[in-house]
Amino acid sequence: MLQEYKSIMVAIDGSTQAEKAFKKAVEVAKRNNAQLVLAHVIDTRAYQSFSTFDGSIADNARVEAKNTLNEYKKYAEDKGLDNVKIVLEYGSPKVMIAKQIPQSEHIDLIMLGATGLNAVERIFVGSVSEYVIRQASCDVMIIRTDLDNKLD
């Protein structure tokens, strides 16, 4: 029996690697006639160091993320997907992407770029993709190449 995925999540963080994962996720969702969930997590820990934090920084991050997610949603719909959902959350990206969003959205495949934007965190505590591979309860696909299966 051929594996069919019903709900595919792709994590969007603005990186080139995430964009590659997104484009491949669109194709996988089309082949499986699956829902595509575009997920972005605003890392609230990043704002703890601002002593004058007044909420405007988080608001700006939310607006920027929402705009990016809407652009990605339009691209997916233009490519023929009619079941695209945006999920924008706050918290730890690792935990939200590996556990909480997949559980609440009934995800059966997570697609991620091999690396994301936060190089400093990767050095000290490991990448989001490494954490998701170890902790997710569904299939995880790490994307390293573009739609033509070529590295940059």
C-alpha cells in the first residue's frame, strides 16, 4: 500500500531552506490531495532580553510573519492547492513544531528545511530540525535540495 498523507505541516521561518521545504511540501500535498499547514512560531524567548519590551516588537514580528505566511498561502493556492491553513503561534519553536502544532492539527508529515535562521541557537542547543526528528510522533522529512533536487 502506498503511504498517503492527509495533513502536511511545513515550518516557515523566512530562511532559504524553509522556502525549499515549502515548495516541496506544496508538491507533496498536491500528490496526496492533503491539507497543507503553514506554521510559524514566534520565539518569545527572543524578546526576554529587551528591558524596555512594550509589546510592539512582538506585534511587528506577528505582522511580518502573517504577511509572509499569506504570501506562501497564495503561492500554494496558485499552484492548485485548495486546502491551505496558516498557523501562527508563540513559544518555543522546537516544542511547538515537534509536538503541539502536530497534535492540535492532526499532522502526519512534518517537512522542514535542514537549517533555519538561528545559527547561534544551533551552536548552543542544536537545531529545530534535529529536535523535531527526535521528538515528533509523526513522519519528518528534512529538505536539503530545491525542486530540481539540487543543492545551492
